[in-house]
Amino acid sequence: MIKHITILIFFLFFISNINAGEDRFESIIALNQKDPTVALARLKKIYAKAIDDNDELLEGKCLQQMGKICYTQGHFSQSLEFFLKADKIFGNTDQPQLMAANLNDAGVLYYYMKQKDKAMYSYSRAIGIYKRLNNLRGQITVLGNIGQLYEKRQLYDSAFYYQKMALKINEKLNDKSTAAKIHENLGSIYEDLERYDSAYVHFKQSLDLYQKDHDKLGSIEVINNLGDILRKTGHYRESIVQTQTALKLAEKMGNIYQLSSCCRDLGKAYELLNNMDSAYHYVKLGYKYTIDLYSVDGARQAAFLQVLYDINKKSDEIIKLKNDRKVNRIVAFSSTIVVILMVVLSFVIFSRQRLKLKDQQMLARQQAIEHEMTSLELKNLQLEEQNLKQLLEVKTRELSTHTLNLIKHNQFLENLRSTLQTMVKEDKRDQKKQMNQILTEINQSFNHERNWKEFTVAFEQVHHQFLESLKKYSHELTSADMRLIALLKMNLDSGDIATLLGISTDSLRVSRYRLRKKLNLAQGDNLSAFIQAL
């Protein structure tokens, strides 16, 4: 029971610390309006602690707020550096809401740095995130900023479009301060276009909303704008009334910048009324406020720059410390790994030595067995090779014998045919009839297939699958073509080939020509060389 109560108390204490930290952070943001230097100094401490605690989210928030403070003080390059660092952290920690707000702030900074393309890129990214999150307030803010960007580019149609879109979305929220700012922006656009009646209407609406929201600074700025409109339209006395109202509010707030601005506007109005004494009085008073503003601002800037220098120095020290820690961690980790590896390596070496002795003994036995097996296999291969050589010699002799028998048989038949042809030329009728019959039988014997079959079998045994492989060169080869190719493969001369085929040398030449065409041989290619190479 006591254990559970202790855990509960610790949890409540932890939550209260978080809430206190958040309240403290919010109070520093509010302090930026009054004293940016003090706000920056406090943020510096929170930022350093966030780095020590490895609290990336708080680190990113501090960077964003420091960027806004630097922006308001005119230190644009330092502000941009803070915004870019914050953007990277918010991206790594998956904080789209904070990333969108930071992108919008960066867009405003780019706008004042006159980098309008980069400003538009930041605004586009911000509004894309806000739309995805359905954050209407964020969309309104970015749309208003985009409208101001188009106004400065003098693209007034686009400026009106974005300001009115922001105003339409704000109808769902009914936020007075946001609506007041949008009406002020619309009044500014109409003033640029010299449509002073419309500008006056929007400035008046903006003033009413600022007063309802108790925004004194916003009210002073809009009252000044109303005074400008009245002065530009020739209503000098009404202009003076508005500007003096703004002057009194600025005196109550102690805002030297607004006091200086009001005095300059009063000086212009009295000059237009040809009241030079009053004009001189307010111009001189405005000059005094400007001098005071620069004096105060100079002191603030000196203190601000000192804090900024301390932040950068502290950041460098933190980065150096982080790098040192990282190096130390890497060295310690590497040393541990090396020690572990050495122990493991020693164990492995010892184990491998024992295994190596066993392996060497086993290997020696295996090698002896393998040597015996290899010797037996080698003897078997040698015997097989001898058998194959002997068989090939036998088959070659058989093929040569068959070929010679065919040649002798056909030569005998050729001689007999020649003799009989001579006898046929004689005029004896009975003899002629008998001789013709003999010639017919001899001619038939030339085409007898039995001898050719025996020849083909013997040829295939010597030249294995030779005739079958020819079919991939041509599917038009006949049995007569195959016989001619087989005889050419045996490298016989043309006379013997003609005798074996039972044709004349002229007919053999024609057969060779037809065979070349079937085998798709190019002009000049040697047929016999082609067949010998197969």
C-alpha cells in the first residue's frame, strides 16, 4: 500500500514539474513583448538544460522562440539559424503542429529579408501541414501572411483573395484579434490602391475589434492609420484628433516607438494646416522620442548582443562537450569490443588448434582413401579410353571396308554397264533386247538401299549423330543429300563419289550446287571445308 502511495506522489510531483516548466516557458514568451533581452537570457538557460537532459522537444521550442526574439530585434541571420535548427528537430521528433508554426515564422523572416520566393515556400509548407491537421487558426495566420506578401509585390487581386479567405475561415472561430488583424491588412491594401473610403471602413472595423479584445498596441497602430487616411483625404483637423488619441494611448503604455510615430504624423498634419509652430513643436518632440528610442534601443541591443554571444559561446561549448562525450563513448565502446574480441579470439584459436590436430589426422586418412579411389578411377578411365579407341578403329575400318566394297561394287557395275552399252549399239536384234533387260537390272541395282543402310550405320558409329545434327542447318535435306554429305565428310574425291552415287561428274557438280543452296552457304565458301568443320 505504502509503495503505491509513494509511486502516486512521485507521479503527481512529476506532472506538476512538467506543468510548471510549461507555465515558465509561456511566461518567458510573454516577456518577449516587454524585455526581449531578459527573455532571451532565460531561454538560454532553459535551452542549455534541455540539451543536458536530452529533451529535444523543449530544445526545439527554445530555438523557435529565440529565433522570434532575434527577428524582432533585427538580427535576421541569427534568427534564421535558430529557425532552421528548430525545423530539423521538429521533423525528427514528429511534431507537425510546431513545425508548421516554425515554418510560418521563418516565412515572415524571409519576407522581411526580401527573399519572397523562400517566404512563399515556407508559407506553402506551413499551410499544407495546417490543412492536414485541420488547424483553422494556423491556416488563417498563414493566409494573412501570404496576402501581405502579395500586397508588397503589388499583386492586389491575390492579396485580396488570401485576406478574404482568411476572414471567411475566421467566421468559424469568431476570433476578434485575428479578425482585427485581417481588417487592418485589408485597409492597408485599399490604402495602397488609394481607395481611402474602403480603407477607412476596414481600419474602423479593425479598431472596434482591437478595443473589444483590449489590444492597446493594435489600437494605437490602427488609430494612427485612420489619422493617415483622414490626412490623405484632406480632413486635417479630424486627422489630428485621431493621432492625438493614439498619442495619449502611447504615453500611457510608455511605447516610445509609437510616440515618435504619432509626433511625426501630427507634425505633417499641422504643416498642411499651415500651423508651423505646432508642426515645429511635434517634429522636434518626435525627434526627441527618436533619439530616446535609439538610446534605449542601443543599450538594449548591447545587452541583447551580449546574451546572444553567450548563447553562441555556450552552444559551441555544448557541441564540443557533446563531441568529446561521443568520442569518449566511442573509445570506451571500442575498447570493450576489442577486449571481448581478444578473449573470443584466444578461445577460438585454442579451440581451433585442438580441432586442427584432429582435422589433420582425419584429412590424412581421407587423402589416403581419396588417393586410392583416384588411382582406381584413373585406371578405369584409361581402360575405357583404350576400349573406345579400339572400338573407333574397328568402326573406322568397317566404314572404310563398306566404302571400298561400295566403290568396287559400283565400279564393277559401271564397267558392266559400259560393256553392255557397247553391245547394245550392235545391230543384232535378239542380243539388243537381252542387253536392254540386263541394263535395266543393273540400273536398279545402283539404287539398292541395303548397302547404303549398312554404310549409314557404320558411318554413324564413327561420326556419332553427325547426320542428325545437319538438320538444324536445313530441313530440306533429302536422303540423297545426306549420302553426298557423308561421302564428302569421308574426304573422297569427286570420281569415287560419282561412282558411289551412280551419277556422272556433271550430275555430281549440279548436286553439290543444290546442296550449297540448301545449306545457305555464301558465294565463295568451300562446301567440303564446311562439312569437314562440322
